[in-house]
Amino acid sequence: MSPVASAAATAEGPPRHAARWIILGVICLAQLTVVLDNTVLNVAVPSLNKELGATTADIQWMINAYSLVQSGLLLTAGNAADRYGRKKMLAAGLVLFGLGSVCAGFSQTAGQLIAARAGMGIGGALLLTTTLAVVVQIFDDEERPKAIGIWGAVNSLGFAAGPLFGGTLLNHFWWGSIFLINLPVALLALVAVVKLIPESKNPSGDRPDLLGALLSMIGMVAVVFAIISGPDHGWLSGRVLGSAALGIVALAVFARWELHTPHPMLDMHFFRDRKFVGAVAGGILVAFGMGGSMFLLTQHLQMVLGYAPLEAGLRIAPLALTALVLNFSGLAGRWMVKLGTPRTIAVGMTLLAAGLAAVSLLGSETYGGMLAGLIVMGVGVALSMPAMANAIMSAIPPAKAGVGAGVNGTLMECGQGLGVAVLGAVLNSRFAALLPAVAAGAGSLPAALAAAGTDADRAAVRDAFANGIQTSQLVGAAAVFAGGMVAGILLGRVERAERAAAAQPVAPDATAVTMAEGSAVPGTGGAPDVAGRAGRSRAEAE
């Protein structure tokens, strides 16, 4: 190949993978099952109570074992994917997730189901990190925003469709079907991964950071456990404060260790990058708004407007469908290219906040007002979530794509947990403050209704709950809007600084000028510097 042809090939970059869109489809299908399992179990609670004799504590552990293990392993899973190969870890995640689903589906006791859910959490952590890392690897800069948009839209669909999907299965089959449906998907995805996906990993081959992995797992599990336990046990209880303290100490030690070890699992210098910090801040608050809003919406639809669980799931679907259509059509990706990442994030989060506010103010009594808010929220999610993930991944070297995906997944888990915890606390506080005297001290809507003796008291209780929902939704909208402004400003400053640096003329030194004129380059045996001359010609042409 001639030097000119070689230079042209380099400029064009590597050829696009022929099966990249098929690979994305398979990855998204596997991703959908993982995300569905975050919410699908909620609708099976009555069946589990009846058939397994599960107590309230058992149910909490069945739900939380999955998210605790998954969130604790995300960074470690991403690091392992970078080190040992993303294809290998993706295949391992599918195998573990499939085996865990089989064990969960045929569990005979609550303890068996809790253990199976923990095993599924290990597989889920591997899948969440490797799927995004593979997307970053097989798509070039031009197509990556659309691909990440589709990946993010599938995430949104999974969170919104969990109750609907679970309710549909439970209407026709027994509770184990919500787990066994994962098996054919995992098998199909495993075959496609082995046949289609190329292997990729960090070429430097750093040594494993075992202490960092242990500290990150302890810290994340403890923090997420505190967030999950807060609403039920009280934020000032010993259980919550002790767990939070352990998590904070473990993560502080983790950060200090990562700064000093020669082969860190997570390079803490990433946090000096304003682009990375801006994306992280925005990512947490987008997840905060999504997690909190889904928690509030289901209660609003069922407890205020009186819909059954399946009906409530159907009425939340427009949010996910809007995000899905905008990302699959490529519209959201084109808007991101046109607006730029900072503006896209700011506009998307503003729309998400506006949608939340519309649901709160217009949907308090009828579904019609809520529908408009849900569609606006869907547009906001379609713009902000993929742009945020793209900003995080582009701030991290490609060799560390798995760690970047782990950071993104960790933000989602923590943000959603915080959204549920904080907005749930606002709801409870407002509800308790507005309860009539006859129901004072009731900890839930059913308990307050049971204590109310007259129709007027019951109406006052329902009004108090509806007011609490409305207030907490407005608080969530304000937090998301503030996050959008912060993320947009930080990322905008970085973008302007990069443009200014690119516009600065580079003063050529004497050696460079001589080389550009075609003189011999040291160490090349007197060969003229063709590339240098070509570069100077291009500069002059510009």
C-alpha cells in the first residue's frame, strides 16, 4: 500500500462492523430483561405471599437482593470486562443471568428465591456494563449517539414496562413465569454474542485491583442498602445511619487507594475532567427524576385515580414509547448532533422537569392532564439520558469503556434509589402533616383510611395523599431542572474551552519548518517527510 493510501485509510478509520445493528438488537434484548427485573417483581407480591408464605421482610429482600448485588458489582464488572475481554464477560453474564432465572422460577422457599435473585444480580452487573461498552466499541463517532440513544431508550422501556409485563404474565401463568421468560432471551443472546461480537479489551493488561474491587463493593452495597432501608426504618435509625457510615468510609478509603495504587480500577483523575463531572452530576439527577417519578406515578394512578396495577402500567407506557420512537427513529440523535451535548442535556432535563410538573399540576384528578406530562417527560428522557451516557463514555479512554459503563450504571442505580427515598420522604412528610386528627399518626394510606370514621374524613385522607404526591413531584421537577442547568453549564464551559484551544494557531519551530520543506527526518535514513509536507499544504489551504 502506498503512503498516501495508508494515510487515507488511517484518516477514514477502521471499517464499520457489518453486523453492528444486529448486535445492537441482541444486546438491547438482553439489556431489556435485566432492566425489567428491577421492577417486574413488584406485581407478584400477592402471589409470593400466598404460594411461598413470604413475609414482608422476605419480599423486601427478594426485591432488594437483586439491586444490592448488582449495584455493588457494577464497577468491578466493568473493570473485569476491560481486563479480561468484554465478549467473555458478556457471555458469562448471560449464563449467570439465565441460570439465576431458572433457579428463581422454580424456587420452593423464600430463601431460595432471595439467593437466586442475588445470583441474577451478578449476571445483571456484567450485562449492564458490557452491553454499553460493546456499543461504544463497535460504533464509530458518527453512529454512536444514535446507538447509545437506542440503548438508553430500551432502559427507559424496561423501567416503565416492568409492571405491565409482569401483570400480563401473571394474568395467564404462575409467578415463576416472570423469571423463566428470561431463559430463551438469554440463550438467543448467548448464541449471537459467540457468533457475532468481536472480542475487545484493554491492551495494557493491568494487574487486577483486588482491594479496590472489595472496597467498592462494600461501599456501594452499604450506601444502596441505607437508601433502600431509609423509608421503612427511618432515616435516623441505627440500621440506616450505620450502613450509610460504613458505605461512606469504605468509598473514601476506596478513593484514597485508587489515587495511590499503580493499577487503579477507577482512575480518580477522571473527576478532574469537568466534562466527566458535569455528565456525572446530570446523570445522577436524571436517574433521580426517573426513579422517583416512576415510584410516585404508580401510586398516583392506583391510589389517587383508582386504576388496577395492569391498568396503571398501560397508562405509564406513553412515557417509554415516546422515548423509544424518538431514539429508534434517529431523531434524538440528530437533535444531539445539531444542538451539541451541553444544550441537549439542558433541554432534555428541562423537558423532563416540565413533564413532571405537568403531571403534578394537570394530572391530579384526571388521566388526560397526566398524559400530556408523560409525553413531555418521554421527549426529555429521549434527549437527556443518551446524551449523558455519551458524555460519560467520551470522557473516558476507549480502553476503559467497561469502567465507564460501570460508572454510568452505578449513577443510575444510586440516582434511582435516591429518587425513591427522597421523594418518598417528601410524600410521607406532607401526607402526615395534612392528615385529619382522626387519622393522625397513620403511616400509610390504607391505615389512614381504616382509621377514618366518616366519608368526610376518608375524603380528607385521600386529599392529603394526593397533595403529598403533588408536592413530591414538584420537588423532583425542581431537582431535575437544577441538575440540567448545572450539567449544561459545566459541559458548555468545557466545549467552549475545547473550541478555543482548537482555534489557537500552533507556532512551528525551526525543526518542524525544515521537516515540512522535505528535509530528512532523523532516524529515517534521509527520507523526506512526506506527511509533514502534506500537513503544511493542508494548513495553508485552510
